[in-house]
Amino acid sequence: MRGEPGGRGNAFTKVRRHRVDGRSRRHLASTVGPGRWKVRTMGSRVLGLIDTAIIVVVIVAVVGFYVAEQAPHAETLVVWSCGGNYHALNHFAREFEQRHGVKVRYTAAPVEYLLEQIVAGEGHPDLIVGRAGPGWEALEQVGKLSEGPDSFAADPYVIITPAGNPGGVTGVEDLQRPSVRVAYSPHAMRPKGKCPSHLMGMLDAKVYPSLAERWENNAIERSHCARDLLRLIEQGRADAAIVASSMTRYPGVDAEAIEVVPIPVKHQDMMKSCRGTIGQCVGVLAEAANPEMARRFRDEMLGETGRQVFESFGYIHISSSEIGQWKPFLKTFIPKQMPPWQVLLGDMLADAGIHREALRRYLKVIYTFGPNPQEAYCRYRAGELLAEQGNVQAAIGQWRRLLRDFPRTGPSEYGGRIFAMVCEAPELDIRSDEHYVALARSGIEKLAGEAAPPQSEPLPGMHSEPPMVIDGDPPKNGTREFALAEDLFLCGEYEYATRDYLKVVHLCYSSRYAPQASYKIGLCDWMRGHHDVARRQWRRTIERFPTSTAARDAAAAVQRAGAEEAVIDIPAAPVEMPAWEPIHDTWPERGMTYGMALYEHRLPLFAFKEMVKLLHGEYGQHEMAAQARYRAGVAAWAAGHPDAAVLEWRLCESRHAGSAWTRQAHEALQAARAWTDLPQGQRAALERALDGPLPSPPKRNKPPCWMRYCLAREFIDVGVLDQGQAALELMKALTVTRASGGKYDTSVVPKAEAELRKLL
Amino acid sequence: MKRITILRRISQAVFFGISGTWLAIGALRCPFGVPFVSCQSCPSTDCPGRYLQIPFIGLMALTGAVFGRAFCGWACPFGFISDALGRLPKLQATVSERFAGVDRALKLLKWPALALTVYLVFAVNYTEVRPWAYVVRADSVFNLEAIEVAQALGDPVYVTRAWVALGALLAGLIVSRAWCRYLCPLGAFLGLTNRFSLLRIGKRDESLPDCGLYPRECIQRTTPGTTDCVICGECVEGCPRRNLGLRSRYGHGTADVEAVGGTGPSHRAVG
């Protein structure tokens, strides 16, 4: 019966019945038989009172603790710092409290954001402590800094190894040995994520070619958090990791289980954008509620008390005898921002109608210099350029990727208000990510009807997506170059994709993407119609990387491709390109190997460009100038510029007298003079080049802006103006070289602008 | 006041003392999207989660295997707050009883909540790129500035979770243990252990009919043996016939475990 015990009806119906019959419930309770514990129902009122009391106690406890945190102290000092300083500074703050009877309210978070809040007037600490990044400059600009910033310590990078150093690691160069298991944390915040990778990238570029790639290849762990590295080393699961010195003294780290191998100052001095992470600064804020106490806190940080605390936490204190060598790092540092300049270059190229280079430039912003705040704009512009060229499928692909990746949530650590305030960058009309998402969405809708239906893969790997690049990827490493090449491939830009795949194989030698890049080079050759070259490349992939999936794809491609021969005519030349065996020991040798690979894959214009870059010192000092000059001539002839070839050979003859290549250049000139298989116009140009004046020699050891200008001059002097390469180099002299290494010489601007006007 | 309520409050208070800081930081400053899950890989160092997580997982596993969802009723720090909050207003009892159908429907929400949480754990906490937001550390859990900084960092993780926590607290004022009953994904997960735990709350004498008092006595407004039961024991002590107790699920009715109740059914009451 409904409502009766055991009857039908829901539980609440039953409850109501019993509540109505309160007497019967009490009766039941009182008639419970003998038991160990009798039911003592004191009623909901009593229980309510007790629970109310619990809440009151909890609230009183919470409020009491909070008040205790605030009230009993006559003075409260509010200290903000970057997260990395947390342990040392928390310890120092607690001791300071005891010494002075004040309360130190301490918060640690990414310092750039704390600084942003202070600059925006949203935070009011008395004191701020952090790495020597650009935020300090911003604080000074807005007048928020009362005193300082004062450097109180250095926190350099060190290598940590398990006790006994089983990997035998004595320096960074050992991290590339195949037997060394390394761990790193590319996903961590900048000081522990990007900066060790940046350090390795810089050492790779300047001292130990392939160091960064081999270091990455040796990684047994790519962690999200740098603290995991300590655990891996303590447990002996990795042989080495690069960490900030202060991390070796974090609470909980077993000092007996790790050994510290210092990284020389000269190596750390090669860092560019991450230099600011080593110096540690403190500043008293202008709006400090308690400036006297803040100054005392700062003074003690800089003094003996601070020395004892910070040295015990792994820092090199400002008063330490070791600090002298770290002096270059004890000042605030403003990194240069490359992405906005690259965007400007892309825009200039697009405006000049050099669309293919503009497309590559926009994609470079994403992959070579990403992540950055300009990505959504660049992705949208890439799609727009492709749509203008009628490549609807690729345009939609770009915009779909834009919709997939944007808008990004949360703040980004690679650009913000602080960077915009203090870093020199061009004025760009870039709007919010949402704006480009909306444009991309409407673009897709417009083009959807024109898009061709998706096609099946005639050969493996035709539709593979680029790998994701992160802030912790070393600069210009194999991952970044491969991702760029993959996207160019998807855009149908097979020549440009070949260039970047070849960079992966030769300039980023030892990259883990080399097998895939090697296979994709063949695929590009195939798509460009050079089927014989494609087949050769695939066979080479199978030989070099026999166990890779790329080799399997290459074997399938060889089988599917059949025996169809090349359909592209190759212009005949009076001389052959001398053979070159790939060498990757030094950067100039890599440059030469890369240039020759471009030639082999029938991209003579770009081979010519690499030779000219070698000549102008882009790859550093070398003894291959005569050879590069001679090869530049052969490449120029193959690119359809016999006059440029003749000029190069004449320059080789005149500037490198005594070299074995001079004789070859002389023979080439004789062969060129006798060469008749040329159209009339080219023959006349050849005659003029054979007997005309020679261009003036370029200067060596130029700053980057002049190097680019001289490159452009050489292109113009010898008459190689194809694909806007000369204009590109002039535009680089005006834009991206402002943010590259070395001092920018503004005297290049009028000259470059004048040349550019003539060209365009 | 029931003796079992006192015991439970003591247990809850002890566990609240141990894990209250973890709860507060998890709700307000955990850098991961789903808190209390990724503590072993968390870069925060001022949160006790890294040390407490494994013991708590062990506790949940053990109590889950033996008692079912007892963790929720006896050790969960948020359950402690919810229990206390639920007693404050008169409103909650009225709401619960008037809207029994709604209550049953809302209880089903915990399953999508569990599914959503599992999805979010994999989508947000375990991503290829760094899964955690910017970490904010502080000298004390009562440092409100640290919470303000976390909120001001602009990361949706902090703001969203703060609103969820506040919503859970406010809902607890209207409906007793609203979060635990309707939305708690951990509770839903632990509720599954009620299906196979060694012990369960059950009748001593199966032949006796239900009196129907369970929901009134129960802090979860449910009946023993369901996935909502948190083994609070209120029904055992509140049963007028002394017919409920902890019983072995896999025995043949012989392993009658007397946890807090009487010695057996009262023949007088049954009569």
C-alpha cells in the first residue's frame, strides 16, 4: 500500500507520512530492544546547533588565522617575486619577520605578469624581486620604481648529474654523446623551458654544430616541469640535465644524489634572448606603503644576511668573490623581438607582389619564431595569399588551422604589455586573434564551394600535418624547419618546401626529422616533375635510414612511382658542377653541402644564393671562397643567367689568384666564350659580362644589415633578380636585421631604400 | 545527537585539519584545470597535495574496497563543510522534500559530471604542451593577494574554478550536500565501489519490510546500497527496528559486522 512501510511509493512520500505521525516515530525509537548502544535521538534542533557551532568554529578559525596573519603586526611588507625565487625568498622573508617583528606577505608568480599588474596599477606591493628581464625597464618608464633595480645575485645554468657522474659529463659538449641520457623540460616556463634550449641552440650555432639536435635526440624525457628533472637525476634515470643553479638546492632535493657540473661563463654569454634569466634583481616600488621597511628588506638582501641565505639556496650572491665573472649578467636586459619585424617583412613582400616569399615569411613567423602573438594574423594572411593565387584548398587549410588553434586562452609568456612597452618593434596593424578567426571563418564559407573534393594519397605522406612547435624548441632547430617545410608542402610550394626539408637534413644535421624530411624531398621532386631525382632521393632515404618509417614510405613510393622519367628539361652548360661529398662538421661546410643539395635537386637559383651567402660570411669564416665563387657561376648558368656565371668566374679568377679553383674558372670562361647554344639576348649579355667591368668586392665582417645589403648588391650586380631574391635581401636589411645579433647600422637604410625603389 | 554523528564529525574534522589547505589551494590556486589529480607532476611547492595525494588515493582505495563510498561521508574535507552548511537553513529540508522528483533527476547529473571530468583530465591536465597555468605560490593559504594574483593572471582555469567552488558552497546552503549529491565527480566514481565493496549497509533480517525512513535519516537523502550512499551510518543508528548494519556482501548473512548499531533486530520492534 502506498506510503506504508514496504508499500509502493517513493521514499519522500514515506518520510512525510512518518513526519506527520511523529508520535509513532518516537514510540518506535523508545521501544528499541536491548542493545549495546541505545539510539538517542535528540532531534534535529540539537544537531543543527552542533553543526552551526562547527561552522562558527570553522569561520572563526579561518577569520582568526587571517586576522592573525594581518593584524598583530604593526607593519606589513608586501613582497612579490618570480616563481623561481620562492624557496630562497620565503626563507629569507620568514627570517626577516623574526628579526624585525613585521609580517611579510609574500606571493610568487611569473614576474612578467606581476610587473604587468604593477604597471597597470592593479597591484601594490612594496617590493618586487625577479629575473633581470624587460619588466624593470617598463617599471622605470611608468615611474613605478622608487629605487633600483639592484642586482642581488646570479643564478647561472649548471649541468646536474647523478652522484658519481655515470655519464662522464664534464661540459655541454658531452651532452651530445650518443650514450648520454639527457632530460630537459621544453614545456616548462621560460627560465626552465626555453632558456636551456636557447643556450644549447646558441652553442650549436657558434661552437658545437649539431649540439642542440644531438642533445634533443639523447633526451629520455621531455618534461612539463623542471622539477621532474631533479627527480630523474636523483633516481639515476637520466645522466644529465641543465637546470638553474638554485634548483639544485630546492627543498627535498637529495644533495648527496646529484653532482653539479658548472657551465662556463663564456658559453652562457652566448645567449641572446635568455640572458636576463641569470641576473636577479630587487626593486623598491614608488607606491610602497612601507618604503622604509622595504628598503631595509632590500638592503638585507644585498648584505651579509642575504648572502648567507641566497648562497645556501644555490645563488651566487652579489657580495660573493665568484660574482666578478657574472658581472655581464647583472644588469637588466631587453630582448629583441624578432616576430614583429618578420611580420613587417612579410607585409612588405606581399605589398611588392613577391607572394611566394611573403607566404614563406608568414609561415616562418609561426614555425621558426613561434609561438608569438602575431601568429593568428600570419596564418590568416597566408590563407589570403594562397586564395589570391587561386590555391583555394591550401587557403582553406590555413584558415582551418587558424580556427583550430585560435583564439588562445590565457596569457602568453612570449609577448605582452611589457614587451610591447620596452622592446623596439615596428608599428603593425594587428588586431585580436578573434578578429582573424572571424575573417577565416567567413573566408572558408566564401571559398567552400570552390574547393576541390579531397583526393586520395597517390603517394604516402602527401597530407601529413606539421609538428607543433613550442617555446622550448631550440631556435631554428630541426623541428621548426621541418614544420615549416611541411606547411609549405601542404600549400603546394614544393620548391620552397624542398629548401626547408634540405635544411632539416643538412643545416640541422642529426635532426630526428631527417628521415621524414629526406623522404619528403623526394616527394617534392616528384611533384615538381623531376621524377628521376625523386626516385634517387627515395633510394637514398632507404639506404640512409633503413629502419625508419620514412624508408618504408620511400619503398612504397618507388614501387608506386613506376619508371616514368623526368619531364623537365635541364639547360645545357659549358662546365659541370664539381662533385661535393656532404660534410657537416663546420657551419661553412654545412652551408656548402646545403647549397650543393639544392643544386642537385634542381634549384640552381637557391644554390647560387647559398654560394653568395657563403661568400658574404653568412656561415662564418672559411677557406672556401674561391670554390663557392666558382660553384656560384655554375649554379647561375643553370638558373638561366650565363652572364652572371661569367661574372662569378671572372671574380673567382681575379680575387683568388693561386687557388686551384682559379684555373677551373679560367677554363670555364674559355668554354663560355666558345658556347654558342644560347638565345640571342643571353648571348649579348654574356659578351658584355665577359669583357665589361667587374663589380666591386664586398666587405667582410659586416653587421647583419650590411651583409644583407651586400648580398642584394651582388644579386643586382650580376643581374640575378629572379623570384624577388634581391628585393628580399634589401627588405631584410631594412627590417629583420634590426632584431638580429649585432648592432644595427642605420646608415644602411637610405642605401637599401634607394636600391629597393629601383628594383620595385 | 546520534553517537555515529559525533564519531563522523570527529573523523571529518581530523581529515579537514589534514587536507583543508589542499582543498583551499586546489579550489583557488591549483594550476591544473582539474584539481587534485595531477599533484605528482605539479610545480607548486606550497601546496600539500604532492604529499597528501598518494596517501589519500590509498585511503580511498582501501575504504572503497571495504566500505564503498565511505570516504565521502567520513573523510572528505568538502563533505565536512557541506554537512555543516546543510544544517544551517531550514530551506534545504523543504527543497529536498518538495522536489523529490527533481532530486532524483539531479542525482543523475553526477554521471555526466564524472564523464566530463574524465574528459577534462585528459584534455586539459594531460596535454602535449604544458598543461598547467601559471603557478602562484604564497607564504600562506590565507594570503588573499596570492588568490587575487591568480585570478588576475587572466587564465580561465583560476576564475572558472573559483566560481565552481563558490557555486558549490552556495548550493549547499539551499540543498544539503548539493555538490556531493549532484555533481561531485569523485563521489560518483567512489559510488561505483558501493557495488562491490566487501561490506555494505544492509538489513539483518531481510524478511522485514522497509520502513521508508532512510532518506530522512540519510545525509545524502538516499537509501542504503545505492551509489549515492556514503556509509554515513545515520540510517543504521536511526533505524527504529535496529534492522540495519554493516553486512558482508559476499558472505551468506553470517558475517554481520556490528559497527555502531545494536546487536540485532528487535523482536519487540518487529512485532
